[in-house]
Amino acid sequence: MRPCGGRWSGFGRTAMPDRPIGVVAALRTELAPLLRGRRAQRVEGVELFEVDSAMVALGGIGKMAARRAAETLVRCSGLELLISAGIGGAASPQLKVGDVGWARGVVDAETGERYPARGGEWVVASVLAVGGPETKRQLREQYGADVVDMEAAAVAQVAREHGLGFAAVKAISDEAEFVMPPLANFIEESGRFDRLRFVAHIAVRPQWWPAVNQLRANSRVASVNLSDAVKHLINNHSSIRREEKVPLS
């Protein structure tokens, strides 16, 4: 077990159990079905959940928050694979709400740095703030992006720095031509989304109500499908680990 700066209830004061899979997501709502009924422990400002052979870390929205969550997992658990799991926007017009896919690569749209990923077909472009249809078209043309998110490149960078495997799985909440409400204005530096301030802002701007309601409904669908994909991976890995521990007859 690796040293950890915070307490992990039930596992001693300074350590958590080794888990070969580390899953980084921004918000609990992204993996709500998977995490339902599970208690979180907070370590260095990151919420951590134990799910079979995996540890799930929720660090908040954006690059810095994702990096903080990934680094916490690396410090606190014996990892083999880091996964960026989250809800994203479609850059490809072929992708529809609720579609889920694994990435073959991630590109940091701020630096142009590219990171290979295990076992997928999509290209994910990580941005500082998700834009509208024109921004998505530009990312598709410049990087071949299928999906846009805000965290995958930061998780990939941590995996590279520590010599870990990396994968990314994304579920679509908004299609290529969807006009996004002004969510970015309400993301705090810590990565927390200020929901109360956003609601107050939208309450007097009825032109945004249909888009907000649609995005909320889309995100619920995406969360269910994303959770299923992550659970499937964790279950498969747990089964393999159990089989490896069975002695030969």
C-alpha cells in the first residue's frame, strides 16, 4: 500500500488498499448509478469511492481538478491503469446523446500534446471550456476530434508521468450542433460547479430554459450508460483477478 495524506476509514490512518484500476470523474452525477449507496471518503479535497477492484476519484471540473484527483489516486493506491470517465460533448455529427465509447487517443487542445489510450476508437479533445457548435467544428477539423471534454488530457498526462496505463471512456450529453448554456461562467477555480449561482442566473433568462432542461435530461441518459460501461470494465477485471488467485488443481 502507498502512503496517503488523508485518513481512509477502515483501512488505517494513512493508507488505502491497493486497487489496480483508478477512475477519475469530475462530478458524482456523471457516475451516479455506479456510486449510488456508496459512501465517499475525502482525501486532500478529493472524494474517493471503493468499487470492487477500482478506486473512483471525483475531483471536480477541469484540468487542474482532474490532475489533483489523478495524483491522489496515484499516491493512495497501487494502480496499474488510470481511466478518465465522464460526460462529454460530441464533435462528430455522427454521435448521438447516450452514445458511449472508449478513446484511442486524447489531445490537449491547449498545448497540442497527444496521448494514446487503450482499446478505443474515438479521439477526445480536452479544452479549458466547452464551446458551441463552431468550436466543436474547429476541434474536429484541427485534431480529428470525435468528443470534447475538459479532463481527459490531464489524467493522461498523470498516467504518462507515472508509467501507468491510460484509458478514457466518454458518454455523449450534447450533440455537435447543441448550443451550450453558459455553464463555464459558474465553474470555480477548485473545479466545483456553483449550482445556486447558475440557477439564479438562468431564472431571469428564460431563453436558456429549454437548453438547460434538455441538457439535464441528456445527462441522465449519459450517466446511466457511462456507469454501465465503467461497471462492465471493473467487473471483468475483478473476475480475471479472482481467476488468477484460484490455485491450479
